[in-house]
Amino acid sequence: MSKIQEISSGTFDVGPASMYTNLKKLLGADLIEITEVDKKSYQLTSKGTRLLVDEYERRSKIVQQSKNIIEKIRRG
């Protein structure tokens, strides 16, 4: 959990219940896989990577469209 805070520069603070609930869902959806059982390490599967890239692109388009709308509003 501290790694999540570190990687996100403190933006995300996930509690153990939320984290393990979400890990279970991601495992069940074949989006992540366990890499080291003893250390509880996980990595994205190829399916998870594709979904992440698709979602990133979708959200990037939304951000760009929002910027365009804001710019039009500012110009009047």
C-alpha cells in the first residue's frame, strides 16, 4: 500500500480492505496475475495491459475535448 502512495506521489491512499477487494476483482477478470506468492506481487496480464491502454486513450480524448470546450467558453 505504501508503494501505491509512493508511485502516485501521495495522490492515492488505499486501505487494505479496498486494495484486497480490488485485487481479487482484477484477478478474477484476468487483468492481473500473481508473480510472487510470498511477497504478494502482481503484474498486468496482456488483457490488463490492453484494457489500461484503451482506458488511457479514452480518458485522454475526454480531457482534450474538455480543454477544447473550455477554450471556446473563454473566447466567448
